[in-house]
Amino acid sequence: MRVFLTCLLLFCSVFAEGQSLADLERQLDSLLNKQQKSEIVAALSYGNNPAYGSKTVNLDQPIVMKAYLSPSLTWYHKSGLFAGASGYYLFDTDKKHWFEWDFTAGYDYTKNRNFITGISYTRYLFNDSTDVPATPINNELFSYFYYRKWWLHMGVSLDYGWGNYSSNTARLRERVTGSDFNVIATVRHPFIFDAVLCSRDALLLQPSLSLTLGTANYYSQLAAFRYLTRSSKMKLDKMRPGKVINYEDHTGFEARAVDCTVNVSYLFNQFTLSPSFTVFKPLTGADTQLMGYFTARLSYSF
């Protein structure tokens, strides 16, 4: 029987791809030129994913960050509609290196000078990896709003995930259903540098500070999550032959973490290199020390 623990994973991306908010609102509307064209973006991302070294999760077992590669392909229409798919290949694992596939569709409105907003839906498909715990959260609805008339851009994001997971063996039938909801408040400011090395390039530097509030009932890949926290609070209904087993967690809606992220994007013709670094402090759970991680993404638009 698989053991579900309380985890919160704040990853640095709407699709955990190293960029957020539909590639930072299409690199701030191609550096404020407000381009009106459709395009396809192929990307390759590098980052870290929480892993346990075994499929059986133990709260006393340390969590390690294992490297992954993520190819993706996304179509952006000039109206603001977009759709994409991505896969995740985990290094240093014994089973199912390709442990996750994501399919996303949504809409971004960036044509107003004073605000931007958007909404997206993501469907997660997971393989039986030896290092990544199973999760019932396989659907996600994400929305955001940023007011950008002031020097500091003020934003709020809403992130809701839900789903179910089933496992059948000769002696036990297991079905887990659950959901998580988070609110992320963010302040940020973009710095734009044109013609850095030549007349065809530009540099976008965007630091941000965020506070995440919400629940953390299940391990998940929700867009809101960039860190991991654990809790031993868990309730298991009595097991009865042929009956459904229900897992419950009582973490409640609360402040979960504060983080500071620096996103950097270097644009040259159709290429974009986007490294990102995050320092965060979980406010709940067993691990509350200051931590950090790095991701990077290389994309080509055509």
C-alpha cells in the first residue's frame, strides 16, 4: 500500500518549466513592443524535482532534489489563447525515467497597459516512478491578475488542484481523492536592457517577492508550488475488505511560505535563455530552514 504524506511543492513555473505566467507574459510582450503574431515555442528546461530514493515514503527519510530535463512544445495565438505539452525525464532513478507528462491550455490577456490576467487548465499524467510519490492531484486550474501601472507590479494568483488515484492489488483496493487550494500574493518589477551585446538582443531582469497561503494535503505539481513541506498529520479510515480507503489531512488554509525569485531572460533573435534562482522559507511543516534552487530554460520561437 502506498503511503501518502503531506507535501507542498512550489516549483518555478506555471508548468514547472522554469518560467511563469505564460513565459513571463511572452517576455513582457516582446519587451513592450506588443507584437501581434502567433508563434510556436519549443523549449528544453533543466531543474530539480523532490525525490525520496524509494517508493515507500518515510517522514524520517530525507528528501533529495534530483535533476530532470523537460522538453516542451507550446502554441501561442495572437488572440491570447495557448496550448502546450511537456514531459519530464528524471536522472538517477531505477524505474520510469519519464515520470510525468503535462498538457495545458489557457488564455492570457496582455493588451492593456495597466494590467494583465490569464487562466489555464493543466492535466497531469504520472508514471510509476521509483522516486516520486503517487498523488491524486492530476488536474489544475490556475488564474492570475497583475496590476502593472505602478513601478511595483502587484499580483495575485489562485491555484486549485483536484483529482483521484486508484491502485488495485490481490488483497487491497485503494482509491484516494483530494484537492488543494492556494493563493499567491506577489510584488515584482521588470528591468529591461536593450542591445546588450548587439542590436538584435535584449535582457529582461525581473526580481519578485511572493507569499503563498493555502492547503498542503497532498504531494502535487501545482503551479503555485515551489518548495516542499511535510506534516505527520494524517488520518486513515479503518480498512475493510472491498471498501474504499480515505486519507485525510488537517493542515488547514494558512501561510505556507515566502520566497524571493530572480528571473533572467536573454533574448537573441528567436532564441531565449532563461535562468532563474529562488530562495524560499517554508512557514509550516518539518523543514522550515532557508533553502534555494536553480532552474534554466532554452527556447526557440518560430
